[in-house]
Amino acid sequence: MKKFDHYILLSKLFEYPKHSLEGAADELSGFVVQTFPELKEKAGKFLSSVRGLSFHDQQEYYMNTFDVKAIIALDLGYLIFGEDYKRAEILVNLQKEHQNAGIDCGTELGDHLPNILQLIAKTEDEEFREELGFIITRPCVRFMLTKFKDRGNYYEHLLEILSGILQSDFDSDQLKEYEFAEERFDVKNEFIMPSPKAGICQSNCKHIRN
């Protein structure tokens, strides 16, 4: 039976650092070298970067990346839908799945990336895992990477590693029909799904029609 324990390790690296990231980054590097050697350069760059910072600086770096001066949010439902009611529907369903898997989401919502990665690892529902990995997590990580391009941020390396592993673990022909259109991964987009307001404007605003 295929194991998904590596997502637990990845989830820890996407959490706000409670202790130095160096140990977990070193463990990830070892896993990547053995299992995904094509990603070992990115793992090495991430490990080298976190080694170059003190624990306090790692915390500050995280805050500047995902919170105070956020490049992008880590909440996947939000990345897809923004504050649309459809995100609320996803959160309700995820809450049930987290409870079934025995996951404590802490102070974050169920669509927070570290919680999602925990769920991928721990759910016993294989069909749900496949959908969560392919339909939600894979496209969200790809979308996140568009926002990191040319910023020199070391979390880009971690996202690239996660993206590569997701592509390997979740490549379902049965779910191809649920893939997002290529234009939704444009760096100019605020969310993966166009908002209803934007759709109305694009079709009705006079300055666009004329």
C-alpha cells in the first residue's frame, strides 16, 4: 500500500516555525535524494537557506512571506474562491474529513496548507485523498508558485518540491476533466476561479464593451 507520510514532514515545514527548520529541512533533503532525486537541487537550496538564518530570523521570514507582508495566503479554499460562499462549503466538508482523520487544525482553518497536507497523509478514504491532491492541492500550489517567481524567496524551493511530489503522487486520468484552464494560472489573477463580480464586469462594463 502506498504511503503518504512525507506530507506530514512537508506540513511541518509550511507551519509557522516553533523551532528551527534545519532538522526538518535536513530530513526532507534526505527523503528527496532517495525518492525524488530530480528535486534534490531544490531541496539543497532550501536547506542551505534555512541554515543561514537564526531561529528568530526564520520566524520573521515566515511572517513576511505568509502573514505581515504576505506574498500569498496558505488557505487553499481562499486561493480558489476568495471569500465566495463556495469556500465556506469546502470548509464545512474539510472539517468533517479532519475530524474523521483525527486531525486538530489548531487556530487555522481546515483549508490551511499544513492542515491539508496532514489530511492527505492521514485520511483513510483513498478516493477523497486522490480528489484532495489532484483537484485542490496540486493547482493551488502551482498558483502559489506564480506569485513567488523572481522574488528570491526560499519558500519557492519548498513549493517547487511539494509541486513535484504532488504531480508524482496524484496524476489521475479519471480526474483530468476537473483540471483548471491554463489561463487561470496567470500571475495577474487574484484567485484561481474568476469572481462573480469580475465576470459581471467583463461582460457588462461600458469601458470594456466600447
